[in-house]
Amino acid sequence: MNSIKIILTGSTGMVGEGVLMECLENNNVSEVLSVSRKPCGMKHAKLKEYIIPDFLAMNLHDENLKGYDAVFFCAGISSMGMTEEEYARITFDTTIHFAKAVRSQNPDMVFNYVSGLYTDSTENGKMMWARVKGKTENTLKKLGFRAVYNFRPGFMKPAETQKNVKWFFKPFIWIFPVIFPSKSLTLQEVGRAMIKAVQKGYPTSTLEIKDIKNLAI
């Protein structure tokens, strides 16, 4: 596959910002459409922005989403302090509605979803967030995309130039990868692996940390 055109969500958060930066610098990407509730604050020749205040209110036949090869769904929130219903509305309902909207315009596209380490594919475990993420992963695979890759990263180290890094996260940036190297990735690696998954594919739809590292090489 030649250079690819990507729809990316979550550009105003740490993960999405890091993946976006890799996409903009990567020669295998020709265009990125950042779909977000507010502007990401970045300017680049490859970057376009489409502001949608409420993803759940998206038109399922929105032609602004047409002509893309892949989605990098990097939007997400912490489940801390939320009920399962609240968390599921944002994590499951929003993701699936968005996925249906982009697929209606690009039936042959690849959907890359940033899930999480220890996500529960059985949907029956004790951890609420893991059940919801597992249900989201499973449902995405049934929507008829050319391929769905569920990325399950652990700790993701942002680039030094990133702006969307929470203050409480910063003390761990240098310590965690040293103490737990097997559970750590850089956002550059995540972005590069996502790009390669679209261009080359991967044997499994669920990518754990070791898979992401291998694909990013």
C-alpha cells in the first residue's frame, strides 16, 4: 500500500497527540483528519481538522469522513469515579457509533482501537473498565471493517515536545520505563505500529505490548 490517509481521534489528549505527531512526521502517511470536540492546537501541511461537539450525535452518513484508509481511535477516559453505565456510554457507545459512521463512508478501511492492558475479552471479569473495553473490542470486530486491530499498550511514554500531558503523569515518565521496561512503550512506537498494521497487516487482531514493539521496528 502507498501512503495512507488517516482519521484520528483523541488529538487533544496525551495518547492521541503522541500518535498524531508520529503520523505527521511519518513518510507513509499523506493526510490526517483529526476529528475532535475542539481544535488540537497543531498546524501541519498534512493535518486537517473536523470539529464535532458530540460524537454520539454524528451523522452516520457524513461525507466529510469519506476517502480514508484507516481510523486511529485514540480517544478515551479514565473510569475513575464513574458508574459502569456512564463509562460505557463514553467508551462503548461513542466508539461504536463513530465506527459505524466512518465505515459507512469507507467500507474497506482498517480500524485501530487503543484499548488497554488487561482488557477483558470475556466481558465477565471483575474490573468494570476491562469488561467495557472488552465489549468494545469484540463489537468492533463484528462491524465489517477490512481489519480491526485492538492495541493493548501498557505505560506509554510521551514525546518531550508533547503539550497534553497531565501533571500527575509527569513524575512517572522517566521512572516507570526503567523499573518496568516490559510494560512500557513510547507513543512513537504505538503510532508507528498503527501505521504498519494498516500497510502490512498483523497475524492477530489483539496486539499486546510485545506485538506493538515488534510491529514498530
